[in-house]
Amino acid sequence: MRTPLIAVAGYRLAAGRVSGWDVSAITVPEYYLTAVRRAGGWPAIVSAPDAEGPGADEDPPGFDALLLVGGGDVDPARYGAKPHAEVYGTDRRRDEFEMRLVSDAVTAHRPVLAICRGIQVLNVALGGTLRQHLKDLPGAIPHGNPTEADPWVDHELKVSESSRIAQACGQVAFSARASHHQAVDRLGRGLRAVAWTEDGVIEAIEADRGWVVGVQWHPERTAAEDETQQALFDALVHQARLPR
């Protein structure tokens, strides 16, 4: 059986963030990579080129599927908004690179799994907008916050029966681990909402065509012991094996 190549969008750590290194680093938390490997895929970290360096004007290389991971907020200027006071960790170069990856994958009909920040990149790349700080919403339940000392919460989700997520996971209601202070607001072109928390916050989106799935929670965090969460990575790798 062919092992598909899964492009995992890495992100830059500034020089000094890694002990003993005096240069910047490109990284992805290992949870994502091991979940892809358990599913039978071969994860390969890809990174944004320097604005004027080698490869800056090149299209992203070919791969079988795309995985977008968590991280700092998307620059609100990308969707025509002014930044909220709680916006953190913006990186315009990362935004641009990941949106290029999304555009390339969607055009080439490659599968996409976009996690946490990834769902936000996916939505904005297709013309959507974001809610910049969920604590401002009346009636919002805790969704976790990456900037706080205890960033994680487990919350219950309801999933559309007709969704690719329900098909992959075999369930329409389950608990998931989350840490996000933002979420999808206006949907991008060709996207639909397919999962929600009890306060109505959109927790997952899918494209009308192709296997393009974005989830606001972090399935990689519990995938090793939770088959429901690992099933999302299994589905991504399965789709990557199919001919296009």
C-alpha cells in the first residue's frame, strides 16, 4: 500500500527560542506528526520561504494532502478588520504561506485537515471572517485560551449527520479538547458549518466539494487514546491515497 506524503505547515520560532540555538527554527508539535504516522501517512514539514529568498516566487510543491496546525492568530487585516486588544502572535508571512497552501490544495483537489488556527486560515483564505475574542460573546462557554496558564478545556460538540466528520468519526456528538479564543464568523466561499458547541460557536467547517475539513478543537492532543479523534487523521490519509 502506497504511503501518502502529508504536507504539515510548520512555523518559525525566533532565534534563541530553542536552547543552545542562535538561529531561528521551523517547528511542528510532535502530536500532529505521530497522529499522521499512526494513520499510515508520511508527514513532511513545509515552511514559508523568506520574502526575497530562494523559492519565494515558486508555487508550493506537490503533495498528497495538507495538514494545517495551531498557533497564533491570523492578522485581522486579512479579513478587513481592526485587531482586538487580545489578538496575539500574528505572523503575516505565515498567513500568506498557509493561504497559498490552501489555495493550491483546493485547486488541485487535495484533501485538507485544518486544525485550530488552521480552520481560521482556511476560512479567511476563502473570503470568510473571524470572531476575534469569544469571551466578548454573551453566553459564551469556556473554550480555553492559549495565552493563559491553564489553556485547555474539554467541551461537548454536536456534529451534522451529513458531515465528513460524522462519517469519519462514526458519531454526531462527542467531547473534544480545545484551546482557542477565536472562531469562524462569516463563512468563506464554498464552506458550510458542520459542528457547534452549546453556545452556538462554530467548531468545524467543510467545503462543499472535496475532502476539505477544518476543526476548531485539537484532535491531535487526545488521538493516541481516543479513536474518535484519531479517525480524523485516518480519514485524511485514506483520502490522500485515492486517485485524483
